[in-house]
Amino acid sequence: MTKSEISASLAQTTGLTKEQVSQTLDALTELAYKNAKNSFTIPGLGKLVLVDRQARVGRNPATGEQINIPAKRVVKFRIAKAAKDAILGQHNSEAPLSE
């Protein structure tokens, strides 16, 4: 969905104007950017976190040559369990295997 589609859908659901919803989304985005260093949680959706990646040896897929990949910090989004269950459906491990 585009930002305008999200704004229109939320405006219809909440009774706010599209402009108010758009401003709210912008404020939420700005807040997430400012606080991501300490982790930023959107309840029911997930969490932005900073992760340190260790240096490693990789391989150039075109030449097969080994290359050194330096350590770096990356931003990851960890999906909340509630979101996984809602999107994928709850996995029932007790269900019999199909034969």
C-alpha cells in the first residue's frame, strides 16, 4: 500500500482527515528514526533495533574471489509474535501430517 492509501484507509476507520493521519504517520516515522538507537517498538507490529554485525569473509559471486567484509551496525525490524500469528495464522504443531 502507498502512503496515501494507508492515510485514506486510516482516515475512514478513525474519522480523522487524511491530512491528520498523514501528519500522524510522519510524526511516528520521525519518532522512530530518533529513538531507533535505543530500540523503538510499535505495539502489535514490531520493533526497530540496531544490531552489530561481526567482520566476516565473503565471496564475490562473479569471480569466486574471497573478500573481507568489515564489521558494521545495521538496522533491523523484528516482527512481533502477534503480527506473525495474524499474518501467517497460528501454527498448530499438533496437527497430523498429511499422508
